[in-house]
Amino acid sequence: MRLLSILVLFLALGGCGTQIAPRRYVWITGLKPEKAQRYRELHANPWPGVNRLIKESHIQNFSIHQREIEGRLYLIAYLEYTGTNFDEDMKRMAADPETQRWWKETDPCQLPLPDALAKGKVWSDTEELYYLK
């Protein structure tokens, strides 16, 4: 009985299955008007291997939104990361051959903002100003 009490106390205090609070990321990039339809088609039927690796990389609630502002198209990506080493997970994803083929399809559709372009990136980081849980 005492062992059972200790086990219940241990579980109640969170000693098993400790969950990491997700870190939220939001990125923005441009979308070339002449490639917008192709980009939408790709994301209407994403490759299963790419989706699987995204999930294996501790990414959840990932979505991409499109917005037109003053005649220009933009993409806004939102995701939650639940892992412990974001940089390593992103390196592993970038090394994946199927993900590399996916990016060869999607990258030409995108129009990086100047700050991302200067860093050789496609997506620009954003700064979170407010979050209500």
C-alpha cells in the first residue's frame, strides 16, 4: 500500500511525462504572384514524408496563411515547437532528401524579405508582442 501511495504522489507531482511548454514561432515571406497558384496546389497536397518529418521534429499546430497587402502577396507561418533543441531539429529536417526536394518546389514560389535574403534565408523572423493563454 505504501508503494502505491508513493507512486500516486510521484505521478501527481509530475515526475512522469513532464511536458515542455511549446515555443511559438511566426515567420513571414513574400509570395510571387505568378507562383501563388503553384504554392497553393503544393500545400493542398503536401508530401506525407515531409509532414511526417515536421511532426518528428517536434512541430505541432503548423499553419501557413496568405495575405495580400497593398497589392503584394505574403505568407505567414505559425508553428509550435515542443522539443528541446530547435536548431538540431531544424538541421535534421534540412538534411532530409525529401524535404530538400519539397523546398526545391516551394522556394521558387517565395519572395524573401530583405532581412531574410541578406541571411540567405526564405522566411523572416517576427517578434511576439502579446500572447493570451
